[in-house]
Amino acid sequence: MFCIGSSQLYAQSTQKSTSELARSTFETILNNGLKVIIREDHRAPMVMTQIWYKVGSADESGNMLGVSHVLEHMMFKGTHKVPNDEFTRISRVYGGSVNASTSTNYTSYYQIYPKAYFPMALELEADRMSNLLLRQQDFETEIKVVMEERRQRTDDNPRALASERFKWISYPTSHYRQPVIGHMKTLTSLQLSDVQRWYKTWYTPNNAILIIVGDVESEKALLQVQKYFGDIPSRATPARNDVLEFERIGYRHMEIHSNVQVPNLYMAWNVKSLSSAKNPQDAYALAIIRSLLDSGISSRLQDRLVRDRKILTSISVSYDPYNRGDSLFSISALPAPGISLEEAQQAIQAEVNALKTEKASKHEVQRIITRFVSNLIYNQDNIASQAKTMGNLEVNDLSYRLMDELPRHYENVSAEEIQRVATHYFVRDNLSTLYLMPEAKAQ
């Protein structure tokens, strides 16, 4: 039995953070394997409770694609204690808010309530961790909801559908190529028994992380966690699917003709994340490069290719440094009228190559880093953002403690590192491109 006393809590199972905001953060692992992280933030009488399960679309295979997302929907359909839609109704009655999300690496659920109802949030979450009612009538309704979601967000959206197909070549071997929502053919083949098996396989305390942020006292909160979660038995979980990608696999190109009004360009380089890079500083440098290229009207691609040379009408750059596996450094752009996709790609490639051949000025790097770090800090100014960042780090095999260390790591990125990382990763053998063109062009 897991017992907690004041001295044990401080001496054995918790760590105090060094956050500049002087919040107290503690962590422990219950006997059943549930990892618990509590961060005190007393600025408002609210508590955010989030539970993150280490399972997502990248853990699926075959005809099971989409099952994680379908289970997310079913998690709101009730237990014997809280039947039907009572979970959501209770949140409205007591002034709370509840929601969930499924990603490639995780499925997460949150509840935020006035602090008086924090124990109720724990009771509700623990109840559906082990007592979920998975009924055929609910499944038949929710699978139709998910199918309609797929139609509206992907099948009827040419750009979203093209982006989904682009992952087939940008992630040729990694399970990240799989769509979170699944394909329509896999959703059609899913059965209630598949969802039940997924729930029993992955929804166990030793495969979950409980994040609590808000107006709580850590010792008392931990006692409440033990009360509601401590007796849920653990179960062994299977090995997770591989999410690493081959390096320098060779240039890949795809062309799609679809119902779009203007051509779209997609470019993606296979790169590393904090979890997969041999040198973690690579990931920090890649994040600063993303900001250097696209972080407002003064960033390089916006300033040079959109405003000055007018080669593009819009551009967006993305990179996720916190993936459990390898990541992508992606660029999407719309060429200006009269500019071909080939010309747009060449212009973007020239700017990317400049990162290798011309060292960025100290002033430019400092300006970008200052803005980046400021946004990083301001984004953590509420309990929801804090909990989300901590959970995202933990579920991707990183430590929540990194959240308070991130500003220092990004501030240490130098112009020399930017040049080194760009030279290493932005090579043709790491590149995939997609040309999405209006259907009329195919005739």
C-alpha cells in the first residue's frame, strides 16, 4: 500500500523546481506505476487536471488506424457510476470545462474546475480509467461522428488531404505517416471489440501521467490522487511502434492535381528532435532557425520572398522539437501569380542554403532568440499552458523540468550552431516536396 507522510513526500519522491516564478513542483510514482506531477500556482482559485496516456496514432497498425481517436470519443460515454453523458453535464453544473485530444504520440484528457471541485475531477478521471462502459449503441453513434469529422476536415479539404498524402513520402518508414483520425476504409472496418481491446491494452496507470497545476497544496493533492487512483491495478503494455526515420534516404517528390484554386508548395526535411538527436542542441538550433525564417513580417522568408521580391503570397514554417521520435522541418507556401512552383521552390531553397554559406549576424540571432524566449515565457502564464507543456514533455520521453530550463537552452544557440545544423540537415537527400496543382492543369 502506498502511504504518504510529510517527510516522505519531501525526502523520497519529490523535487522542487527552480522556476523563476517560484512555483512549487513535485513528482512521484504510485505503486501501480502512475506518474504524478503537481505544480502549485496560487494566482487564481482554479485547478487544471490532465491525464496523458502514452498511446496515439503512431502506435496503431493495419486496419486499426484511427482507433485511438475513436476511443477518445468513447471516453465521454460514461461508466456505471457516471452513466451516459453525465461526465460532460457535471462539468457544466460545477463551472468546469472538459476536453481531450489525440495525437501521434499520446491521447490526453483535461478537466479544469474551481479548486473546491478538484477531488471530483480526480474521482471522475480515475473512474473512467478502469470502469468505462463501451457499449455498441454508443460506438455506432461515435464512429459516425468520427467519419463525419474525417470528411469535413480531410476528405473535403484538398490541402488537408494533400498534407496527409505528403506524409507517405516525408515519413517513408516512420509510423508518424499514419493519420490520427485514420482512413475512411479503416474507420469502416473498426469494431467495438477493437476499441475495447485498445482500452484494456493501453489505459492503465503505469502507462499514464497525471499533471495537476493550480491552487492546490501538493501534499493534500497527492493524498487525493492516492485515494482515487491508488487501487487501480497496473497491466503490462506492449512495446510501442518505432518512430525513427532513415537518414538521408534520398530526394522524394509527389505531384497531386486536385480541386484547389491556386498551386500549393510543400517542402519537408527529415530532422531530429530533442529525444532522438545525438546532440540535443541540434533541436534547439532548428527551433531558432524556424523562427528566423518565419516569425512575423520581419523574418527572412516573409520579408524577402513575400514583401520584397513578391515571389510568394504566403508562407509557413513548422518544426516540433518535442517529438518522441524524429521530426520534420516543414515549409508550405503559395506562389504569387505568374510564379511557378519550381521557381517558388528554388527561391525558398536559396534562402535555406544561405543559412549554410552566410553566418547570421549576431544582432539578428539575438533579436530572434529574444522574441522566441519571450513568447515561450508568456505562453506559460496560465495553468492550462503550464500543464500542457509539462505533459507534452513527459509523454514524449522528456522531463517536465525542462520547461523551466528551455529559455537557457534557446539563449545558448549561436550563429555558428545555426550554420552547422543547417549544413547538416538541409540537404537534398533529406528533402521531400509536393506540388499541389489545380485539376485544370492536368488536362
